[in-house]
Amino acid sequence: MLVMKNIITIAGSIGSGKSSTAKAVAQALGYKHFSSGDLFRQIASDRGVSIEAINQTAETQKDIDAKVDKLLQELYRNEDSLVVDSRMAWHWMPCAFKVFLLLEAHTAAERIFSHVQKEGRMSESATSVEEVFGSIERRFQSEQKRYFDLYGVDPTDVLNFDIVISTKKNDLATVTAMILAAYEAWRNSQKQL
């Protein structure tokens, strides 16, 4: 029998607010937080390339995904009370509560461009919303291909998740509250099994 863990995985569309949401949920629960996206950005920065370029490189250099996957598996074995934002954590953490944040690419491009202009993002730069949109489309295609080739899965298939939330009109506080309520209901249902 699988034992449910106090782990929440948050995946989603590019630019849907995975990291911000994961941090807010972790803080609200007093859980630790881990971001695969931050790790990918750090790898890109260490190699002196963009996040888009590191995604394309990962299509042929399997060690990049293997490093992230190994870390996710170690976290799953060794941690409890954890919130992870990652495209593939749902796959490596089967007894976790799984969240998918949904946002269409045009709105995501506007948000990412605004964030890059105001605060900057490690290994990301852009001169227009259109440039960001193109990057999102290329990253999406790269990730879809990579994860299907590596694991035979579609990381955006909403059937892999316990809850799917649109972040287009829901702000961070609302999304966080929705996740916390659904997580509590999920935990209660697991206790009854």
C-alpha cells in the first residue's frame, strides 16, 4: 500500500506562477520549498546560456534531466512537509498531492516580460512580449519532446493531477487558498482510506 506524504507538487504552464505559488503554499504550511526551475536556471547560468538554450541542450544531454530527476527522487525518499515546483515532480513523487497551474501562452508572455523588465530573471532576457511568446512556444515544444522521449509521458496532461487551477484571473492569494483547501480535503480523504 502506498503511504501518502506531506508533499505537494506544483507543475503547470510556462509562466503560470509555479514558483511564486509554491513559495506561498510552503510558507502558509510551514513546509520546505524546492524549485526545479530555479535549479535549471542555475545550470543555465553556470553554463552561460539562456533557460531556452538549456532546455534545448537537455534534449541531447540527458545528464541535465538526470541530475534534476535524481534530486527529486532523493527529496521524495528523505523529506516530508515539502512543496516542490517542477514539471516532473508529479511523476517522481507518486504519493504527493499534485497541482497543475494553467495559463495560456499570450498572458504568460506578458507576465514574464513584465517580470524580466522589473526584476530580471536568471538566464532570461527579452526585448518584447512577442520575443517571450516565441521563447515560451519553443520551450514548451522542447519540454514536451524531452519528457515524452525520456519517460513516455505528457507533463501537461491534466489527468496526472489532483487539482487544476487557472491563474489567468485568480491572483496569488486566491490560488494559494484554493490549493490549501484542496490539499486539506485530500489529506482528510487519505486518512479515511
